[in-house]
Amino acid sequence: MTKNILILGANGQIAKIVVDILANTDTKITLTSLHARPEKSIKSLDATKEENLVRALKDIDIVYANIGAEGRQKNAANALVNAMHTAGVKRLIWVATIGIYNEIATETADIWRNILGTPDNENTYMGDQAAAAKRIEESQLDYTIIRPNELTDDNKMQQVNVQTDPHEKIIGGPITRTSVAEFIAQLLLNPEQHIAESVAISSTK
């Protein structure tokens, strides 16, 4: 059966790779982003606008959100959760970042905090991400939160280390966007996996 997938943040690097991977699969994909790109069939959609999201969710089976919008994550998560409940769509794959549970290894945690802030301060990038994840976790959706380790642009597939305990210290290394995209694509094709889990993915060391 064809899966109807709505992608939020389709202009992003990872999302573009996901779309390429899914090109020859039994999926129908609707591409959206804050900024439309008609030449790429990407429609304009503000992920913080609940009414617009409800309309976009018509006939959708799975939402893949990779919006990466600093200062908008919590607002987008709240609007999307509400819209999905209204539209009767249950399956959500949401991309966040490692660090939202203070799970970064001690030796590098201070560096991350200095750059991205702390999970308990919603005015920082990390805090906004953490608040968004909390909103999703408290919803009744069949969600998966994906938390990639530090991203690299090497165009190669890595062996991926998957950690499903959000409070376990991250034990893997930096991960390529290609590897993250492959993980997401496989989850979109097998959406019964990792339901109600927050999953950290890293390269194996």
C-alpha cells in the first residue's frame, strides 16, 4: 500500500537526500518548507501555523519533520501535534539533536552548552529543541524523535550506532548526513519501528 508522506523542511540537506532515497519506492511525498521552491515541487508551509498544517495533512499517513528552525521548534511542535490530532494523523518522525536530555558525554558537554545553550533554557537553541521534544512525548501520537550526533558532510554511508534510552550517554561519533537520511528513509518505509522512542544515532567508533 502506498504511504502518503508529508515532509516539513524539505529544503534541508538531510530531507533532500531522504527524498532521493525514496524516489523509487511505493511512497507519495508532499514536499513543504517555509520558503517555496516551485522548481523543486516544494510548497510553502509555515510549520507554526496550525490551520495551514491541518489542511496539508489531508490524506497523509506519516509526517516527517526536519525543520531545524531556531527559536521556532517548540511553537512548531505544538502546532503540529494539535494539527495532527485534529486531522487524525498519528505517525510522526521528528528530527531534533543530541543534548536535549543532557546525554552528551561529560568531556564535550561544556563545548555544546557554550554553543547551543542548555535544555532547561527555552531561549537557547538546545532549550527550544528540548521543549519541542517534550511536547511531542506528551502527545498521543505515534512519534519517533531522532537525535543525530554531530553532523558531517562526507558523502558516505556509515555503520550506525542506535541508542533508544534518551538518558544514556552518547557513545558514538559524528555521523554523515547521508547516514542520517538513510536511517530516516528506512523508518519511513517501516513506520512500525521505534514508536514512542527518542533515538540517538551516531557512527560506530
